[in-house]
Amino acid sequence: MESLTLIYVVVALLISLAVAFFQYFYKERKQPKITIVLFALRTLSLFFIGILLINPQLDVVSTENIKPIVSLLVDDSKSISFFKEQKNAEEVFEAVKNNRELNEKFEVVPFSFGGNLKPLDSLNFKERNSDINQAIASVDKLYSNQKLATILVTDGNQTSGNDYEYYTSKNKVYPIVLGDTTSYQDIELTQLNVNKYSYIKNKFPVEALINYDGNESVKAVFTITHKGKRVFTKKLEFSPNQTSQMVDVTLTSTEKGVQYYQASISRLSEEKNTKNNYKSFSVEVIDEQTKVLLLSSILHPDLGAIKKSIESNKQRKVDIKIMNKDSFVLGDYQMYVFYQPTVHFRNVFKEVSTDYLLISGTKTDWRFLSTLGLGANRTVINQRDAATALYNDQFLTFLQEDIGFDEFPPLEDTFGKIELTKSNQILLSQNIGGVDSGQPLLVTLEDNEDNTMILFGEGLWKWRAASFIKDQTFENFDAFMGNIVQYLATNKKRSRLEIKAKSIYPANESIRFSAFYVDKNYRFDNRASLELKITNVGTKKVTILPFSLMNNSYQVSVEGLESGDYSYQVSVKSQSIKKFGRFKITAFEIEDQFVNANTAKLQKLALNTGGKVYYRNQVNELIKELNSDSNYFTVQKSTTSKKNLIEWYWILILIVFLLSLEWFIRKYYGKI
């Protein structure tokens, strides 16, 4: 108790004595014996009222013993059951979890992991992915302030996430290897590269990477089949010195629609796992193409970036023409991109009044454009301006996700205020100096069925490059440009219901459908009820699921479908609007593609973290090492806390009791 608090308690006692003395003894001549009792009761009740107000507290020191942590990570993926190691994994788990000596020194915390880490409730070995790196990193982060050792029970085969082989940590990792560690002869169709689209009667390339693991020279046959018929075959030879080959194939698309193919490499005589000998792929064959005219007044790096981006979808072809230099026929194209137009575009705008993307920049003649009634006017001065993009999540004209627009470099244009005179939707607004200027950067303009878009800035080539640096692929930016082309192209009527889905899924991949539905005015309708009907072509089994509204689109995930061919129908309830399609689920299970445990990577992980690799019959040796490791010890933590000398409710009860007793005594003796 603090000295000041003690002084308050003494003062409270003196005041209580003084008040009680004044009431019962001051100027009183006769003092019956009962007065002493009343004096004592009054003194105590007043003193306890003072104590209640002062609330004296004591410093209480409590100690806590904090044990070091052993995180027990058990691989719950399908590869464990594929190796028939379920029983061994459970035995290792029980041996570690129930060891008395280990539990006396450590706090053993069990987890299971597949694609994600989770507290170990039960093991079923059905996870379709395994991310060892994420599991170890999550535990390190969870116990960042404590001594930690990790026991990793796994076969070492990872199917997603960063490569754990290069993971480093101050906490030791002790892998316990499950699965067959014997090296077997194996040949694998590792990768297939193929374009998603082709044109009827055209040729399309297929690139296959085949790897061999073995100590002998072998021969194998690479084959591609379509509808059960062999369309390509090639004999290959492998040896310990030539362990991989790249096969380039050119196939001809003969039928319209989604075509399914299967590529395979023949089985070796002593091969244990043949599930990695084949892969399926699909190609969508189309018989028409969207032609886009990219008409510019100047040469600029943006032209090449726009062309590559749009043509990433093989359904589209872009012709670059320079105004007053190249000849062209406007009627040959379904969509137009006008890059930094000037007065020389006068006749072009007379003939083309809709379905174009206009990109302005420092060379754009806005004095001329403002006279055309395009729906956007700009009063400019001879000064450059730069603005970064700010994504508008309320944009409803078509489905466009934020691909990190705010991280892209600024676009340049002439300085001036923009005035929009037509019905519009702003997808990107201008962010100048970290402040939303309220001015559009990319906007759609609609007038009945006439649709146009305007981008106020040059430098799209920088955006495409920045997107690649951010995502290590051009796909997100190219999809963004593809959405613009799809919105503006006139070769097909705009649909009120658009569906995004793949044509082929591996068995371990999540199946997701996205739908974008608009009302009769082509505004996104969030009141609709959409339904997905999936039919297995072979078994005729039907699965019906509702869509959920998420971020200005309708989405649904499908689980539990077996491999096979499927057709689907997306319908809008209370409307006669439907979309049809089909997809295929291959029998490919990524967790079944391994022939043995990956001991080499687990040894590298143990080396990087200061741990050691053990096998399933060496669990007791691992436990002995942990118990004898002097780096892991119990830490005693002292905590000082404040505690009330007497709990307030007991003081209150005592005060009520004393005052009541005093009142009854005074009443009995006639002093009231």
C-alpha cells in the first residue's frame, strides 16, 4: 500500500472518531454504557464509508511459468493417403502429443495443414493442396515472442505457395518424413502451353515439357488425342544426361466451339506413378474475329502496348493506321480506338459516331473535339498535367475489378477542366497529388444505344509494364482492355447477362462462376435472383445452386463434382433470360502426382533453420533431442497488479449492517 493511501486511511479513522465522539459524548452529562457501543458502531460505519471512498489497494505480485512451444504440424493432404501413410502420421502425432516428458518441458500445440493452417481437430487426409511454407510461416508469426520448435510431419510434397526449401527462421524445424524415400524411375508430362482460342481451319501451337527421372536410357511416345482419335504422336528418348524434352506441336482446328484434347506420355516399364503422364487441355475454336482500328495522329509507345493487349485474345485483331499517311476503310472494323485525334479526324468522326475508345494526350486537339458534341468538353491551356487513377467501385456499366489502378504511374494530358454532357459512368477518376480531383480519367458515355469511352491521358504502355511487374503477368491488364473492347465492339448485340467461367478444371481446383446482369436500361441490377443448373452429361445428375451478390457481380462456388463432362445453364428468375455453356473436370489430382517423399527439400529446410530430419521410426530420438536441448527452457514471468484491500460489495454490506444495528439499538433504548 502506498504511504499516501495509508495517510488517507488514518485521517479517515480520526475523522470517524471525531464525528462519533461529537455525536455521543460532546456535552452529554450522563453516559450510559450502551453509548460506548453506539459510539463504536458509528465510528466503524463512518470509517468503512471512508475506506469505500479511498478504495485502498495492495500491490500483488504473481508469477507465471511460460514453457517453450512445440508446434506439431501434420500434413492433412491427399498425398499422405496416396502413399498410404495415414496410420503412420497418426502414430507420430500420438507419440509426440502424449509424451509425458515432452509435455513437462514444452507446451505442445498441434495443427493440421493443407492449403491453410488450422488447429488440429481431426485428420482426414482429404486436403487437395498443401502449402508447407505458409504453415511454418504462420506458426512462426503466431508465436513470434516465444521460444518455438516446429515438428513437421509430412511427405515434403508441396503443391501451392512459395517454395519452403528456401525458408529461413530463427526457430528450428524438425521434419519427420512420411512416405517412400526410395527413388523410382518416373516420366512426367510437366507442363502444357496452349492458346485458349483458335480460328476455324487455322493452325494453333501446343508446347509440351516432359521430364524424366531415372538412371537408365528409356524410350517413350508422346501422344495427343481428340475425341478418342490420335491427332499427333512422336517417339522420344531420355537418359540420365537428357532428362527433359520440349515438344512443339501444330494442330489444325476443324470444328467450331470448345474442343477438348488429351496429351500423354507412355508408361515406363518400372514406373510407379502414371497419373502424371497425362494432361487435358481445351481450345475454343471460333469462326469470326473482331477487327479493331487503332487510328493515331502520331507515333507513340502506347500504340504497340494497346495492340498487344487487345490481341492477347486471339478473337481480336488490331490494325494500326497513322492519319493522313495510311489508307483504311472504316466499314471493315467493328470497333475503333482514336489515339490523340486532331482536326484531321473530322471526316472520321462524321462517319463514326459510336463504339470507339478515344485516348487523349498532350497532342490532342481539344478545341476541335469540343465542337463535335462527343459528350465531353475540355477547356485547355498550353500546360501539361499528370494524374494517377482512382478506382470507382460503384461503376456498373460492365464488370471490371480493381487490378491495382492506384499503383500505376500517372498519365499525362493537357491541363484543363472536363465537362461531361451525356449520361456517363466514371470507372477511373483523376488523383492529383493524393487528392481525388473529381475529374474523370476513364469514363463511359451512353446515348440510347450509342456507347463510347474516353481516357484522359497518354502512357498506357507504362500501365501495362507496371501491371506485369506487380503480377508477373500481363493477364490482368489485358483483361481490362478486353472488357473495354467487349463493351464497345459492334459485331454482337450487348447481352443483359454475361457469364465468366472456364472450359476445363483440374479436379483439385475450385470451380467458380461469375455473372453480370443488367436491367433493360443496361444498369447493373442487384435485385435479381440468379440460379446455376449444372448437369453431368454422363450420369445426368443435376446440381442447382443460387448465386450470391458480391461486389457488383453475382458469384457461386461449386464443390464436390466428380470428373467428367458437364453442361450448365444460368437463368434469371422471373425473366426469360438464360445463358448456356459447358465445361470439363479432369481426373487430375495434383496431390497424387508424386512417386516418393521429397527428402532433399526437407533436409534443406532443416539445414536453413538449424533443425534435423527424422524418419517415422525415429520419433523417440527427436523427443530426446528436444528434451535435452538447453536452448529451450521455462521462463518465469512476474506480474505486478493492483488488488483492492477489501472488495467494495463486502464493505457496503458491512456499512449497511453497522448502521442498521446502530438504528435498532437506539430505537430499543428510546434514543430515536
